[in-house]
Amino acid sequence: KLTVLDSGLGFCDTRVGVGNPGVNGSYVKVHYTGKREDGTQFESSYTFNRPLEFRLGVGEVIDGWDRGILGGNGIPPMQPGGRRLLQIPASMAFGEEGVGCKKGKPLL
């Protein structure tokens, strides 16, 4: 069942991991599939058979990912090996205009 917070960020753990969760600045590897509200897939790390690597909590990815993985404010932190479905509102993703720029810099 998807739990949606007042911020609009929703989460549901489909598999809880084991071990110490990541902290601000730690490197993580994440496999993901991005879908629009209508279910249309727009991106997936599985296409390249390579997880995305980034540092948590330092703005290298959209805010919804940092919050959804680090946890806090009603969301438990993810642990290694876990799987989580995130429903990310536009304000924590690419904005109302969609994919393009974040803080004036191109998204990768």
C-alpha cells in the first residue's frame, strides 16, 4: 500500500533491505524505472544494465529521490538491497514544466 505524506511524496517498500542505511554524502547504486502518472515508462537503468551511482543528500538527483532514500519526515530510510516504489510530486522532481533543467543546469 502506498503511503502518501502531506508533501505529496509517496512510498511503499516492496522489499525491506538489511544493513546500515545511507547517510548524507554516501555513494549509492540504484536501479530504477521512471514512469509518468499514466504508467508510461520514460527512463530505466535496466535498459543499460547498469545502476545509477550518486551521492545521497547533496542534490545530485531530484529531491524526491534524496528524501525517498534517506528517509525522514515519516519515511523510513532505505537499507541496502531494499526495493521501494516512490511517487514523486512535480515539486520534488522536474517541476511543472517536466524534464529540462534543475537550478539552471542540464539534467543527466
